[in-house]
Amino acid sequence: MIRNKKPHRTDRRILAFPAVHPCEGISPATLLASLISLSGEICGFQSRLFPTQRRNAREAIRQVSLLLVFFEEVRDRCHGGSSLSDSAVLCFSELHLAFQKLRFLLEDCSREGSRMWILTRCNFVAAQFRVLISAVATALDVLPVKSMDVGGEVKELVELVAKQARKAKFKLDGDEERFADLVQGIMSGLGKGIEPELSCLKRVLDYLEIRTWSGCNKEVRFLEEEIEFECSDCDEREVPFLSGLLGLMSYCRGVIFEEYDCRNSEQVEYSRSNFRSYLNPEDFRCPISLELMTDPVTVSTGQTYDRSSIQKWLKAGNSICPKTGEKLINTELVPNSTLRKLIQQFCEDNGVSLAKSERKSRDSTQTIVPGSLASAEAMKFLSEFLVRRLVFGTDRQRNKAAYEIRLLAKSNIFNRSCLIDAGAILPLVNLLSASSDALTQSNAAAALLKLSKHGNGRILIVESGGLPPILDVLKNGLSLEAKQIAAAIIFYLSAAKEYRKLIGETPDLIPALAELIRDGTTCGKKNAVIAIFGLLFYPKNQQRMIEAGTVPLLIDILKHSDKTELITDTLAVLANFAENSDGTNSILRTPALNLIKGILRSSTSRAAKEYCVSILLSLCNNGGAQVVGILANDPSLMALLYSTITDGTSLAGKKSRSLIKILHKFRETSSSGLMGSAVSHEQSVHAW
């Protein structure tokens, strides 16, 4: 079988050539047809832009184009290639392998986003051209072309290509080597704390034909992908240099280009945060090893450990739970897939690279450390520049600076730290209320959202007087996007225990969140729901939310939304409300019971099912026998609870067993005629 289909970008690392030999026993006609197709693809690169390696690429393509004439002649005069000799087939197989690698190389050299990287690897790339064309020459030298039924001119053409391939000089243009050295010098200077000269950077970018913000942004995105590729492959040797180059291109993007030109295609996602990211990262550490868990499992006592750690504990002859000291009923290790997903989401949000299961997990604090000295210094210089623009720039410059901060702070803790240290918080807070431009306000809000994920960022936002402007955006933002982002900021600020009371007592803030739940888009509703979730950790905020009419609005989401994640987050908030009598009473004044039972029956989300069980259990405990009676009389509920015990998490199973006991006890009491004495509440409960 011959593979000619181009691989997807993520299938291979740049400047790596996963070519394969044609299968043994392949028919000559199939091999020839594939070789012609592959040659045509290579010739198609003639129309591509090669910012570097222009001479080498042109020469390689020229030689293949000449050989394509030969291959087509063989096809036309040798019965489609079916009459080729074994030695010819062998040579064609070697050519096919070399052409595959050449196509990969040409893809990389002409790929948008890889220009700076290819420039810095110019000597290696030129060497690859030499190696591949040398392989072509070797195959042509042993090709029995004289005995093949092709025209004399074509035979002379093949001999000419072989001769040229042997003598071809694949080397760099003088400018290419000079600019590669210039970039290396700039990188070296950055590592020593020397800020690059803009004139030098502009010359390099102009040589590479990177002349717009979006062109530079493609370089940044490419380098981010390569760093991720290196880390996912557990081979981080190139990461320091890639990180330095990423820092340099981020600096160029922020400092050199005054206008960003990708409003539609490069908008940052700001709504990905959810209540699960509220969890304390310390909860993700194994109690035995104190490292981030990569494969969390639960033991019979309900405690969770990393699989490798608890297995070592058990193999050492221990029969008790390391955390509680209780005797383990059995040694079964139940995968905690929910927690594993939470850890993976935390790592994605915070730039932590989770190693493969056999590799030691990384401490999340490592994301505070930059990939190299050059990247650290580039980020510091860029942060100071952007803050100056926020303070002293024109309206357009402030908008651009806010957008750059929005991008830089997206997932990298070190970037956030640099921007905060440079003083970005206060001018961003001021920009929220000072700007009359909707896009600028959204960019400033989104930048603050990213910085609010950092502990110091949360503190400075509040201490800089950020709550009133954030509330004003939440209520009166110039765009729906800005309002939604403001709600997400509230969520992250509420992660600080000392601010939950302050935020909850801010006049009109909770009603504004309720209004966003009622009138917002799906994203707005989601951000408002998770903000409420965070504020509920201060108990007195619950009554304020009940008074603002939050609970009926949450139930309305369950009625009308078809978004699994929004429903799950809403159930998490309702589970919190249901834990005390006031919240229970508020829920029971709505048609909640049947809705929750319906979700328990139909949802495919294990987390949603667990929250449903948790809500029903709390309603039974706090709502009295009338609630229990309604649930006990539902013949389908028991089967759903037993299914949760079988298929759900250990915690969901524990709650389901507790609820089953309550329902069984009620039925036993009812059957003995003692139902009346069990009724402790006479409230009206909706059951539709």
C-alpha cells in the first residue's frame, strides 16, 4: 500500500520525515502511479512562498519536475509500468521514499508560521536538501534506464538529472546565514538582559516577509504548538530554545505591530472557566507522594490516591488507609475519572504539562518558571512596554495593549506574574470605566479575567478599587461580551476567601448576576452561575441570592437548556443551596423534583447524575417526610439510584445508598401505618 495523503499537522513534528518504504510485492503499475502523483505534489510547491531556502527548494523542485517527464514516459510506453524489471522497481521504491521526505521538507519550508524557526535551523535544513537529492542521485545511478523502453531524449534527461543531483550544491544564500546569525545574537542578548534593537528586529521580519500582526501571531501560535509537541513527546531538549524564540516573537507582536488585524479569527475564549476550576490545586495532590495525581484511584474508605503510590503502599504489606488509618475492606482500586478530568482541566488552564502515566508528574509551581532566560527577559521587556501603552498611549494603543495582555496571560502563570509585577492591573481597571469603545472595554475585561487567575492579581484588582467598575460593566457593559467576562471575573475574585463577603455585600452585584442568568446568552448564564457558585462559599451570601430570585432562575435553566455543561454547573449550585433548610425551601417552591429526576434519568454526564442524587438527598434530609413520600412513590427512582451505584463515582454511590436507605425506611414506616408520625413538614411541594 502507498500513502500519498498529507498528514495532519499534529501527526508529526516539524523537520521530521516519517516516510515509509512501499510495500514488498507492490505491483510496478501501482508504484509508478503513486510516484507520478507524489512528483506532481512536489512540483505543486513551485507556486508556494519560500521565505528561506529559496534556492535549495527551487533546485529540488526543478529536478523532480524533470523526472516527472520520465515517469510519465515510462507509464505511457511500458504498459502503465507493469513491464518494469525488478531492479527498476527497486530503484523506483527508493525514489518514492526520498520524494516523500522531500515533500515533508518542502511543506515545512513553506508553512506559514514556521518562518523564524526554519531560519534558525537553516544549516540543518540545507543539509536535509543535500541528503535527499543525494539519495535521488544514488537511485538514478543504479536505475537500468538504458534497457527501458523509453525515448532516447528521455534517457538523456535522466542521465542529466543524475549528473546534476550528484554535483548539486545545496547551500545557504549569504543573506539567510547573516539573518540567522543576527537572530541568534538577539536571543543571546536577551538571555543577558539586553533589550533587542527594533531596527534589527524589523530587518529580520522584513526578510522573512512577516509584515502584519496576524503574520507575527501565526509565528507565535506555531511555536506554542511546537513546545506542546515537545512536552507531549516527553522530549524537552528543544524547549528552552523554542521558549526563547516564542518570547522574542511575542515581543515583536506586541511592540512592532501597532494594529492587530484578526478580530474575527483570533478572539480569545473567555468562557471556558467553570466551577471545577475553583477547586484547590492542593486537592489534586496524592496524600502519599504529595505530587499531582496522574491516575487517581479511590480505595474502600473513600480516599483517593495516585495509583502508583497506593500500589506501592499495598505491596509493602499495609492493609490500612494511609490517610484515615481505617482497615481496608478490600484492595480494589476504583478509577476516579471525574477527578482525573478536573486535574487535566486544571493543567490546561494553568499551562501545566501532565506527563504520560509512566512518567513522574510535574509540580504545578513549575509553570511559574519560564522556559529560558531569553523568554523571561523578553516577557519582562514586553510587559513594561504594554503597561506604558496602557498609561500613556492613544485610545487605539491602549486597546491594542489590552488585547496583547489578554493573549499573553491566557494560560501562562509566568506571563501573568510579569504583567502584574509591571503594574498592569490598575490601568486595566481604569480602562474599564474610562473607555467608550466596546471592543476596548471587552479587551480590558478579558485581560483582567486572565490576571485574576493569579493570586496576586485577585488581590490587586480588589485593592485597586476594581469591584465598582467590574460591577458597572456587569450591569451596563458596552457589549454582551464585556458583561459575560465581568461575571467570570467575579468568580475568580471569589476564589479568595477574604473577598467573598465583600463581593456579596457590594450593592446590586448579586441582582446583576441574577439578571445575567435571566437575560444572558448561554455563555453569560454559565459565567453568572459559576460566579454564584463561588460566592456561595460564604454562607450569608445564600440568603441574598434567595432574595434576588436566583433559585427559580436556576430551575428555569434546567427546564430550557440543552447544554450539558451549563446544566451540570447549575446542578452544582443547586446542590449547594439544598444543603440547608432555607435553600431547600426555596427549591421546593419550584417544580424542581421532576426536573431533577428527569435529568438523573436522561443525562449522560456522571457529574450531573451525582449532583442530582446530592440534591435529592439534601431535599429529603431538610424537606421532611412529604418530600421523601413523593420520591418513594416514584417506581423508577430506585432503579436510577442503583444504576448510579454501579456506574457512578464512589461518592455518588455513597450518596445513592444513603438515599435508598431513607426511601426504604419511609416505605417500611408507611406500610406499618406510622406514616403520619413521620411527617415533620406540611409545606407545599411541587411535583409536576
